Amino acid sequence: MATSLSWPPTLTPEQEAELLASASDYSLAHSLVYRPVAVAPSPPSTTTTIHAPYSLFPSPFPAHLFAQARELQPLYNQLYANITVDDSFLEEVVGGAVSKVDEFQGKLYELWLKVREEGIKQPLHLGLFRSDYLLHLPDGTPREEIAIKQVEFNTISSSFGALATKLGDMHRYLQESGAYPPIPELNLDAIPVNGALKGLAAGLAAGHKAYGVPAAKILMVVQDHERNAFDQRLLQFELLETHGIQLLRIPFSSLSTSATLSPSHQLLVTSPFSYTSTPTEISVVYYRSAYTPTDYPSHTEWSTRLLIERSTAIKCPTIALQLAGAKKVQQVLAEPGVLERFVEKKEDVEKLRESFTALYPLDANRAGDEAVKLAYSSPERFVLKPQREGGGNNIYREDIPGALDKLAELDKTKNPGDPLHREGYILMDLIVPPHNTKSIMVKAGEEKGVETDTVSELGVFGTALFSGTKGKAVLKVNETVGHLLRTKGRDSDEGGVAVGFSVIDSPLLV
């Protein structure tokens, strides 16, 4: 870190064992849990749990950069809202080469064009966003010049808000209860209260209220056999207990037989768990799936997505908002003059641009050719990103030349006039986190922690409810609601918790 604080605290084996027991018991008692890994061919058990992966201590994080990330969130909310309602921009950026070489993005784009042609039935978009950052301190840079750089902006299925809230509560409990050693820096004021659970639920409730039918319900669309069910269930409980709103949690794969449209395009769902055959009107569709090709194993799932998009329900997100979250959009925003298209104030443009790292197109032009040369000559500097969400998809460092070779090989069989396969990717400078940072990480369900060199990625949650046209969104809701810190071993490039790369953490502001 950019601090002289020695971390983590030194414990005797007996002290660490007692602290681990307290942390694990707190996790199990407060829903900081996963379903256990399934033993094939059975699905994960629905009657047993294990604690989620966690960091035993909060991780030091510069207070001024934490504040900066939170202050940026409303600007990013507005930016991506403006992009979402700019049809011509999405047509240019996503509808070009990306939609032609990336089958998944192409199918989403095709559905978006279809519902636009038919006429949008619901003008409101709901975003539960997360903007992810890494600390950046290249070798040889003075510690006082440490900065945050954006990794990506998530517009669909931004998870772990609920479990991150519980993890922050756990760290605060361990400090307040005396379970932590008496270290001046390790105090309650330095462990920020996390409002993600309440804030994300409030965003969903705002969408429900805007829909205007109090008796309607929110639909959460989930994956089959979801191990991270409790991050979702906690939102369901919060919606009912605080806002009096019921939520149906149904797998995407089941909706083809349970979802229909009324003559006036209301989305109606007949739940297989219902005690009545009367269908339920849906106010908000909240996707915790449908973000990756494996969620669409057949034409049936695409038909379901189209049916939902045709409805008057408020979508979180709409297809347009999902397309706005494409990596190609992130890269184009870094080009000179593009931010100014969407952001009016010069000082806001500067704040946003300061959080960017260098991004490069792989288009079939001079700029793309130059980026390819860079990737081959200095692959250790870069990450190659496809248009994918969910973790485990990026290509790092010395693996990049081989990946580009494979894409070039595919180009030998493409039709004349088709885009190059590399155009479905972007190239990004690797962000360089500070060295000499350690944590004690406890993997899901394990009794012991492992102290190792680590890197922490900060996610800031935001909510936006908006409508608009021609790149000018009108936001009814624009909030910063909470945060997520994910900590991983320094030798791991990916940062996903659900796919096993990292643990849930919370910041210790220094």
C-alpha cells in the first residue's frame, strides 16, 4: 500500500484460530454464506451452507481514493444512461464489427433492433451498476502518486452487494467485540458502513414504484442451481421487510413456460410455486443471469428474452443498457472527444478521464494494426478483453500473442468483407497495483486462512432510473449506494469471487 502500516497484524496460532472461529460463526449466523459445491450429478444442496470466502482482516485502502471512487459513481451513472439512450452511438460502436464477429453480442444487438422497430413499450431503464477499480502505482512511482484506474463498468448482474454488506458488518463486529488486536489504525471509523444491500433494494423499489402498480411483483431472473443464492435472497428479504414488495426468484430456463404477455403487453408470470393459477403482473425484471452465452443454450432462451423486452415491465437492464456495458464501448469512451459527447461539464470529463487507463482498438485500420504490434512486442504490458461478463474470459500478458495468432488463423476462412475476428476484442494496459500488500484469505467453507501477497479491487455500486433519447438521459434516480472489495492472490489475474478467484473483503481506510 501507499502507507507504512504493517499488515496484516501478527497473531499467535491460538489467537488466529479463535479469530477464525469467531469470523466463521458470524458468517454462518448472518447469511454470509454459499451453497456448497455440488457433487455430480446432484445439484448444490439447498439444506446446507458454507461460509463465503472472506478476508480475515479488512484491507488497507487510501481514504482519499475510496472517496474519489464514490464521488465518480453519479458521473458514471449519468454517462452510461446517456450512452444507453443514444441509438446512433450504439449502432456505430456495437452494431459495427463487434456484432458481426461476436455471436452473442450480435444476437443481443439483433433483438434490440427488433424491439425498436416494433416500438419500445417501456421507456424507463433501471441500472444497478458497479464500477470496478484497481490501485495503480507503477514501479518507480512515488507513493504519494498512487491512483485508482477503472477496470470495467458493469451494467448487468452486478453481484455481491448483499454479501459485501454482511462482510463489512463482520469486520466491524470483530473490531467492536475486541476480537481484533488493539491497533490504532484498526478502528470503527476506518471501516466504512456499507449501504449496498439497502441501496440496491431501494433502487429496485424505485423501479417498482415508477411502474405504478402496487400489487405487481419484482421478478429476479437467476441461473439454475445458483450457489450464490443468499446474495440474492437478502435482496428479496430487504424488499419485503423494508418496502413491502414481493419478489419472485425464477430461473431463466423456466420462464419459457411461465411468462406471457397480456394484450396490453404487461408481463405476466405463472409461478410453478404459486397457490393460484392467476398469473402475477411483473413491475421490474432484475437479471442475475442472461449475461453470458451459456445462459442461452437454445433458441428458447432468446425467445424468452425477446418476450420480456417487448413488455411494459421495467428491465434491469434493458438490452440497450446491457449493450452499453460492452468492453468496446469502454474503449471508445477513451478516444479523444468521445466523453464530451455525453458529459457537458469540462471538470466532469476530466474527473472521468483521470480514472481511465490506456485502451486500444483492434479495428481493421491503422490504429488497430499499431495496437496489434504493441501486443506482440510487449505482451507483458497488456490484457486482451473479449465482450464478456462473469470472470475468467480475459487473456493476459504472454498468452496474448498466441491468442492473436488463433484469431488471425480464423480470418483465413472468413468471407470477403467480413470483419477481422480481432475486432471483437479490445486491448488494455495492465493496471499496476502497489507491492508488499498482504492479507489472510479464507476460502469458502475452509477453517484456516492463508496469508499471501494480495491485490484488492474496489467496486462501487450505483443505481439509476432513467429515460431519454438522442444521448440525453433524464435520471429519476442517481445514487451511490455502497461498495465491494474483492481481494485475490497477486498471482491471480482474474477477480471474480463466484468463480473462485478472490475473497470478499472490506476497506480499512488509511
